[in-house]
Amino acid sequence: MHLDDVLRVLGEFGYYQRTRLLLLCGFSIISAWHALNMVFVGAEPRFHCALDDVNGTWYKLNQSELKELLIPEDAKCFRYNPNVTYPA
């Protein structure tokens, strides 16, 4: 007796099998979207603060040199302010 003969005796692809398959596929799709969520949500775009108010031509610096001098590494829109005096 082969598997096809057993399936004919037991019954072929019916309502119960269809509902189980749809439930299984539905949960698989939901979990796949959850796993791929970090591709879209977890990425952090590369940007730096605008340096439009600083005129680099006075100091003979281009925009990339100004960025290196004024914006600390791994800082989010925070610049060194040379006019700030800190208490001793």
C-alpha cells in the first residue's frame, strides 16, 4: 500500500487541512515580517548638523574640514562652542 492509497482511504485535502494550512502560512508570514522589521526600522541614516551659519571661507576651510573641526565624532547635532566658559 502506497501513501496515495492511504490518503484516498483517509480522505483527501479537505476543509480541516485547508484551515490548518492557512493558519500555518498566516503565522509564518507574520513572523517573517517581524524578523524583517529591523531592516526598515533599525537603520540609522548618516547625517550631520548643518553648518550654514559658519563661513569657512574666512578660515580657508572647506565644508568637510569644518565638519571635522566643529562636530565631535559620534555626536548628534552638537557642536563645540569656543565662547563657552566653564566654571573652574
